[in-house]
Amino acid sequence: MFITFEGPEGSGKTTHIRSLAEHLRQLGYNVLHTREPGGTEIGDQIRSVLFDMKNKAMHPRTEILLFQASRAQLVEQVIRPHLSQGGVVLCDRYADSTLAYQGYGHKVDLEALAEIVRFATGGLKPDLTLLLDLDVEVGLARRAQQGGWNRLDAYDLEFHRRVRQGFLALARQEPARWVTIDAAPPPEIVQAAVKAAVMERLAIAGKSPA
């Protein structure tokens, strides 16, 4: 099963995906935890370029293509092989982030983006996507406290608001794939909701530990 985590900045994706990975491993699942951009040696090099504050002049089309390059490598080198072995893949961001950030955020044509994404992923879509939804001002304040402020964090507030609305719109379009979780409550409450959503979907799919 291929499970992705999406959401605006500061929504807690990284924390919750790590906790879920540990939980599933304790239950006996063969879990691969990865992230975007990155997850491979090539992808991590691209990540450093994408997030570097020195690259504020980067054009949205350049940004789009760099994300897809990292994604294509991750899918073929890491994600597909693990899925072919019957494992569970947890990915911190995936293709929906391109539609939300570059599509809704940068206002790039969504149909064109979807075609580029299909090429980069070879058509691989998640079985389940968890949207950790959070007010953007709260999320950006969390990010500032965490440190590691990057080039995408530094986009203006209206950009981040469009991104959040983009995620919500995508979730409405595919309700069978998406589960939206309020990321504002304390972490233990959010994590309980994450685990419940994933365990329900694993049970429906008949996926038991190897």
C-alpha cells in the first residue's frame, strides 16, 4: 500500500509520518518511510537546490521540473521496488504537492501540471492520502519556531493560503483516496486520528503484516 502525507507548511507531516512508521513496524508491517523532494542520492541533491534561500530567483517552471526530476528518481529507485515486494510505503509529500504548490500556489495550468506529473511518476498514484489541514498563519509560525526556514516557506502569505485551498480542493475531488485530518489539536490527538485512518484502510484492503 502506498500512503502519502500532504498539507501546508507546519502541519506536522514529518512528525506524524515517523510515528506512524514506527507503529506499523511494531505491528509487523514491512514499512518504507521516504520524503519528497529527496529520498535518493540524486533527489537529495535536487532538494538542496530547491530549498536554498540563495535561489529566490528560481522560475516556477524550473521549480516544477526539478520537483519532477527528484520524484521520477524516487518512484523508480525506491517506491516501486518496495511496493513490488508487498511492502507499505509512507511518503512525506508526493504529486499532490505539485498541484497544490505550483498549480494553485503559482497559478500554473493544472492540466499541464497533471500531465507532467503523470510522466514523472509513470502513472503511480497513492492508495491513501492523508491531508493534515491547518490554518496557514499557525503553520508558518510553527515552521519559524522549528528553524530551517527555506525558499518555499518564504513565499508570501497569499501564496500559502492558495496552497491550502488547493489541497482542500484536491481532497474534495477524490474523497475515496483522501482523508482530511485537523492538524491543530495536540500531537497525540492528531496521531491517533492518523493511525485510525490508516489502520481502517489497511483492514479494508485486507493488508495484514507480512
